[in-house]
Amino acid sequence: MKNRLFSFFILLILFSSCQKEQSKLKKEATSIRDQVKVESPKKQMADATTILSRKEVPILCYHNIKNITASTSEFATVYTVTPAAFAEQMKILSDNGYHTILPNQLEDYLVYDKPLPSNPVMITFDDTREEQFSIGAAEMKKYGFKGVYFIMTVSINRPNYMTKEQIKNLSDNGHEVAAHTWDHHMVTKYEGADWGTQLVKPKKKLEDIIGKPVNYFAYPFGLWNHSVIPEVKNSGYKLAFILSTKRDSLEPLHTVRRIIVSGFWSAPTMLKEMKSSFK
């Protein structure tokens, strides 16, 4: 009997020892896997030449969405698309199989060559106009489209401009809220404290409104020069958007090209111009 008890205790000790050894080996294996994950190299960021070699994504820029009257000047008409025309343009994009993307997707595509949906397009709005919310977002919703709203913060809560609540609503519903300076003065004329007033403070104000980072910026009038790009980068903007001028060979991420949708264009003309500009 004593021998049996002795044998039993020996087996119990050996079993316990094996269990501890297996547990130790599992912990060591987990530690090794964690080290491999930590030490694995990050994916290489593309250089400017590689970014420029990637096919451009069509990016449309809208300003006013309202009816044109006899008193509307020719200059204003270029920046004014009627609600009916906007509706037709969204429909023709959908009918032709286009899918909207947001700046983070564009950034991942340009920098890391991450795939985009078929027929990508970006729809952007400048200057905070209220109808961009009440008409623009409502019309895009019919097709599951999302837009990018470049907000001029001086105009928030003013008549005919978006309120804080509308801007927050856009962000909460999957649209991108981005910066367009405080009061739309061209960046090529900034000096000293202007950079904080026009780039840093608007970014912070928008982040406070939407509760999310604001990483993207559009130059007023699409105007820029090489001296402003370091300031834009230092203010925390990952991409910056111009208009139809040529992208910079050294800073393509901060000279992303868009085209203004003219009030003179029909939906088929818009589609044709878009395809022609972004071949």
C-alpha cells in the first residue's frame, strides 16, 4: 500500500512538473512571436517620384449649390451648380459605377499603394456653404456617397453657412471634415502669427467640434508656393489640396489636384471633363 501511495505521489509530482514546463514553453513562444511582431519592419513609404507615377484619382470641387438667376454674373456661375445639376451629376457618377473615397484612402493609396474601390472619385466642397449640407449631403446619401468638406472657420454659424451642429453631423455620418483656413486669405501672403491664425487654430476648432483629428487642408483659391508647404506640414496636415494646376514634383502629397465643377457643365460634360483631366 505504501509503495502504491509513494508511486502515486511521484507521478503527481512529475505531472505537475510537466504542466509547469509546458506553461513556461508557451509563454516563451508567445514572447518570441510578440518580439517578431514588434521587430517586423514597417512598410516603406513611397517617394515623390513613385507617388507621381500612380494614376491620379478624379477629385471634384464644388462651391455653391443654388439656382442661377438673371443677376448671377458669369464669374459666379462658374462656381455655382444648380441643385438639379448637382443631382444629375451624382446620378451619372453612380450610373457609371463610381465609388467615393475619402482623403485617408487616397493617402494610403499614394503612400503605401493600398487598393482603392473600382472607379474611385473624391467629391469635395469648399467654403462652408449651408446648401452643401442640406442639398449636397442629402443628394449624395441616395447613392451611399461620402464627401470632403473644407471648412472656413470664420463663417461657422453665420447666416447661409453651416452651424457647428451641421458640421458635427457630417462627421458623425462618415463625411470628412477638413480645414480651409480661418477667413480664406491666400496662404502665399501669410507671415508671422498668420500661420497660427489661419492653419493651427482652425484645425483645433474643427477638432473640438467633431471630436476627431483634422488631417487635411485645402488652399484658398488653390494658390500655394514652395515656402508655405513646410508650414502646412508643421501644422499637422497630411495632405493639402490645390485646384487644377500641376502637382509639385517634390511635394505631391501637399499639392493634390482637383478640378472645379463649372455651373456651365451638364452632367455628361462634367463626366467628360473629369475623365479628360484625370487620365
